[in-house]
Amino acid sequence: MTKDRGINRWELVTCAVQGHVTYAPDDEALAERLSGTTGLGDVWRCLRCGEFVIGEPHGRGRAEDAPMIMRGKALRQAIILRLLAVERLLRAVVIGLAAYAVWKFRGTRGAIQATLDRDLPVFRAAGFKVDQMTVVHELEKALAAKPSTLVLLTLALTAYALIEVLEAVGLWLLKRWGEYFAVIATSVFLPLEIHDLAKGITMTRAVTFGINIAAVVYLLISKRLFGLRGGRKAYDEERRGEQLLDVERAAMPS
């Protein structure tokens, strides 16, 4: 295999999952370079991975009308976006579970308070310094919160989870609006994450902040959002140029 054929592991894996894509251009000379004949029948070169595939082409027409196939840079970007979509979905699940936990806590706080009132004196009498335990302090603070505060917290967490789900959907579908939404939604919460880091740096906070910063910068630059690097027009021209170039490269002899 040569580099000109554009074969790498990502294209091969994608073709293994989604299937090959072949195309017969009207230009006879170009069609001859994209096709061949074997003892098993005619073969056509896949526009994604460059391998020859037995059988009739999936489409015919002008080279300019060849299907837009993600390969090379575009395919790598798609994989990164879908990995980010999975991360956003997992985050939405965690936040959703937190919202559910707060809601359930609101309904059982009376029983929890009664248990603490009954058991804490016993532990104190036994010599345990429960009043110095962080968990006990946090639990007492939560129990002291107003019911309306817990309702607002539940609603806020639920809204946050829905935002993460919408991000995940847009990024997984590789939609332009999803990229914009992800950048805006992520950027809005960055000041809160910086505030949390200022209060105390933990591994979870640092990793989350790092992922979000990297995601925003990557989307802005690679997808040319908000007019960067020529904006949408330059992005579309780049994709069209890559498509035509890929057809020519696929037709080059190895």
C-alpha cells in the first residue's frame, strides 16, 4: 500500500463498520483509473479507504457529484467529535443522577434528620469526634437548606443535564449547530469551573476544566466557527477541495 492511496487504520475501520463507497465518474479515463478487472469480476476503488471492491459501483455521474466521503482529516475530526459526544452524554447521566438524588433527599430529609438526632449523641458519648467530620458538616448544611432551595437545585441540575444531552446529540450527528451550541454552552460554564478551581484544585475539577478548554479551542479552530480562519465559507471550500482531491488521489496508480 502506498501513501497516495490514502489508506490508514481509521478509513479501514470505518469501512469495516459502515461499508465501502465506490463511484463511477462519467470521465472514461478517470473511471478506468478507478476500476479494474479480476477473475472474480469488475472491481472499483473505495473512495474512503482506497481498496478495490468487487461489484458494481454504488453510484455514477460527474466527478464533481461524487458523494462527500469523510476520510483523512475530516474523518479524524468526526471521530474526535463523537468521542466528545460520548463524554458529554456520560456527563449528562452523572448530572441527571445527581438531580434525582437531590430530589429524593428532599423527600427523605425528615427521616435523615431524625436518624442524626438519635444517633449522633450516641457516637459523641462513645468518644467519636463526629462534629469534626466533613461529611457530617456537609450533611447538616444540606438538611438546613430550604425546600425551595433543593427544588431550584434539582431544576438547575436537570437543565444542565439536558444541555449536555443536546450537546451530545449535535456533536454525534456532526451538525454545524451542534458545534456552535457545544462551544457556547461549554464557554458559559467555564467561569463557574474557574471559581471551583480557585476554591480548591482536585483531579476531577482539573480534568473537567482541561477537557472543556481543549474542546472549545479545537472546535473554534478546526471547524472555523464564528468567522475564524475564513468562517463557514472557507470550511465548505476546504471540504469540497478535499473531496475533489481525494477522487484524484484515489485514481492515481500505486
